[in-house]
Amino acid sequence: GAQAVLEYQVFYRRRYAEDAFASCRDVRLPATGGYAIATMCGRYGAQLCTAQRWLDFQGDKNNGLAPLQIDFRLLPDGAEPG
């Protein structure tokens, strides 16, 4: 039988995830004038979105966008996955 990856874990340093989120947080969609992050954070919208919630939505196979489940784990800076 063929083997396939159905889900996986990704380990990010918390600082990296926070910086990536911050770089997207204030981007506006010209067509609506709203924040792009509102559509990228699922039920939390722009107001309640955090780096972890943003990544969780991006990796949710039920969001209609992710091809498979991705479990994002944020590590303290300097920590290694255990």
C-alpha cells in the first residue's frame, strides 16, 4: 500500500511566530477595507486573533484551505522540540 502524510507538527520559536503575525496584522484588503487577518483567523476575527490562533486556523484541515492537518507548536526562544 501507498503511504501518505495526513498530518504533521511544525515547531516554531514563539518570537518567530509573533513577528510573522505582527507583519500581517495591519494589512488591509483593498476590496473591503477590512483587515486581511480577519479572514485568516477564523472565528476569532481580527480583534481576538493571536499568533497561535492564526497558525491554528491556517493548519486546520476543516478551513477549506489547508490540504492536511498541521499542528503548530510554539516553543520558547532557545527551546528545542522534545
